[in-house]
Amino acid sequence: MALGPGSQTHADVLRSTIRGAGLKVTAPRVAVLDVLQHAPHSSAEQVFAEVRKSLSGTSAQAVYGILAAFTGAGLVRRFDPPDSPALFECRVGDNHHHLACIGCGLIQDVDCVIREAPCLTPSDDSGFTIFSAEVTFNGLCRTCQSNRAPQTA
Amino acid sequence: MALGPGSQTHADVLRSTIRGAGLKVTAPRVAVLDVLQHAPHSSAEQVFAEVRKSLSGTSAQAVYGILAAFTGAGLVRRFDPPDSPALFECRVGDNHHHLACIGCGLIQDVDCVIREAPCLTPSDDSGFTIFSAEVTFNGLCRTCQSNRAPQTA
DNA sequence: CAGTTGTTTTGACAGACTCAAAACAACTGC
DNA sequence: GCAGTTGTTTTGAGTCTGTCAAAACAACTG
Ligand SMILES: [Mn+2]
Ligand SMILES: [Mn+2]
Ligand SMILES: [Zn+2]
Ligand SMILES: [Zn+2]
């Protein structure tokens, strides 16, 4: 199927997302955003490795800089699970949370614990003005549970 | 006041806490526990600096090792706020949470968001068995709010 | 198409933490 | 009390993740 004059490629969408955030559009930025959309919860290192597959000249520092710029612009969200480098994802602005498997490191999204605007309202805010809440549930995923269960017998 | 035969010094309490966790009692361990009780939410580096005041021979690696041992034994809790080294505290087992000031780095305790056992029950656990939840509220403390307010005028 | 501004590369470097081996100290039981 | 066993600490090197600054470079502006 040929694309008509008014149609937009996927790359075009990425470009306007970046431009819409007030950032200049560059090849490494398009690549980073693309990687992040296909592989959420990626570390800088993982993004870097993936980006290099299509843009081999890209430096690690560029990736760090791009991730910081995107995070600052609200295009991506960064979070810091324990015992892991920072992870990045495009799902932003919905205050969702994460399940982290202690066994294998798997990360899964979880919707906001209480419905509504919640999770941004602690029982006593001590005068703080709260902008965001980071909730990480640490546990064992289904796979790691079955891998350990036999050993208990 | 002289201490009778049955009385316990503060150091004695620390010692039996450590022994009760199944760990050998050593001077650096007693010192670390003492520091942590007086200064919760301390980094390894801060604990190290404080310990050296009374036990100047102690190495940084010892402090890292002790903190890891204490954390493993359930004697202290470790948490990882964004943009900060890991912090340690003695308040353990109550699943409490933290307010972190984006401006000055102040950390404050918050009781569990929902009362009861909560915060350990995400809306959908995807089959995970959950052991702990780490909740960090990011915002501005009262002081940082007033420091910034004038600039808005 | 040249100018301005923001971006990327390059290379050095720092912070937080880990690893391994040897020296050492705490508990065990004689 | 004292040697043995086991766990701890020191020492020293090294890793991983991320930061800084300057120069080369590319995107948007008009
Ligand atoms: Mn997510
Ligand atoms: Mn606390
Ligand atoms: Zn798992
Ligand atoms: Zn503050």
C-alpha cells in the first residue's frame, strides 16, 4: 500500500512527538524514542545497545543526554528500582506503579493502587507539596515462584 | 548513679539486638547500629563518617558489609531514593513510606498510606507474591516551598 | 543558505558500591 | 583460660553507572 501525501509514517509521529516537546529532532532522538516505545523499562545501557543496531555512530553519552532531555520534557519517565540501574519508559503521566521480581528482575506495570488521583496523597504530608509518587512492589513473579517451590519440598 | 548487677547499658542493648539477629557482636557493628538509631535515613558514607569518630580504624568496606548483614538479618531497612545513594534506618517491619524533598533532599517518614496491611496489595498483582512495597513521595518541603515562592512574584 | 542555538562526540573522571585474599577477632567447647 | 573454628574486617584493586566540559557538528530560523 502506497502512502498518500497526507499520511504519516511511524517515524513522522515520533518526530512530531519530539518537536512537540520543544526539542530539536535528531536521528538519535528518534531512535531512542522508538526503542523505548517497543521496549519499556529499559536501562540506558539497553537503549544504547538497541540504538546502535540502526545508528552505529551513536555514543553512550548521547543516549544519557537524550534520556535526561526526554525525562525533563515529560516525554519519558525514569524510575530507580533497587539493585538496578535507572529504567525508562514512555508511559507517562498516569502515575502507574511497578512490580519488581526479586528473583529474575522482571518489571511489570501496575495501575494506580487506589483508583482516582490517589497514591499522591500520603496520610500526613508534613507540609510537603507532592508532585509524584514512586511505588515499587518487590516480590517473586510466577515463574520464579515455581522455580523455587520444588526446593522447599 | 552506679549500675547494679542486673542493669543494662545502652551498649548492652545494642549487643543483644545484634546477637539476637544471629550475628557476631563486634565493635564496628555496635557503632553502626548506634549511629543508625540516632540518625535514621543515613547513607553508608554518612554512617562511615560517624562511626570513625569513635572507631577510627574502621574501614568503609566494613560499613558496607555491616549494613548488608543488618539488612539481610532484618535489623535495618534499606531504601533507594532517586538521585541519592541508598539510605538505611532501624525502623523496620512497619512498611512505612517516605517523603523526599526535591529541593533540599530532606527525607521524612510517612505512615502507611492506607491503614491496615495495605500498600502490599496492588490492584492487580499479575501473579506476583509480594514481600514489600517501597513508596516514595517526591515533592517540596515547607522550607523549600517558601524559598521558592518569592521568585514566583 | 548562512547564522544561531542546541546536540552529539570524545575523553576524562567521579560516586557508590563490589570482589577477593589475607589478617584478625568472636564465639565454641575443652 | 585457651586453642580451634568460623565469621568479620582490612586492604587494595576494580566495576558499573552516570557526570562534566570542550570541541565538532547538525537542526531550525529568516
Ligand atoms: Mn511502567
Ligand atoms: Mn523511614
Ligand atoms: Zn521472576
Ligand atoms: Zn526541602
